[in-house]
Amino acid sequence: MSKENTEKDAVITLPSVLNLGVAEELREKFMQTLVVDSDITLDASDVSTLTTPCLQVLVSAGRTVEEGGNSFSINNPSDAVKEAFDDLGLTDIFSKWSTQ
């Protein structure tokens, strides 16, 4: 997982596998990013697996960012990302955040 920061923007490139094994690392990455009060953009183009624990982390981070008055977006979502949101009935949230 890599992160690039600009003055008011953080870009996080998501790894290809987002499962229970990386959920805590993903949460920590968001916690570090949220401290800097940034807009967050996820590059989700390489994601091949997105399981419920990581999806919960993404949704929580997105809502926290928005509650803080910043923006949260998902760039280049892979089919796996789209399907994970659909499978859990989160299509509305995905549509709001997706920049496809």
C-alpha cells in the first residue's frame, strides 16, 4: 500500500488483495492519513480481492473523511471493488465515491 500526499490531498494505492490479513494495516494507514486532515483518493485499479473486513474499513474511513468536511473518492475501481460493494448492498455509497 503506497501513499502520496499533497498539501490537501492524499492518494492511497490499494494492494491487489484486501482481506482480513491486511484489514488492520489498512485501518492504520487511514488513521495516519486522517490526522493530516486531507481529502483522500483511493487508486483501486489493482484490487482483485476485497472482503468484508476491508470493505468495512473503507466505508468507515470514507464516512469519517466526509464528516470532517473533506472528500473521499475511489479512482479506477476494479470489477472486484464494484462487486464487493454490490454484494453488501452498498451500491449507493460506491456510486457517490466512485470516479469512473
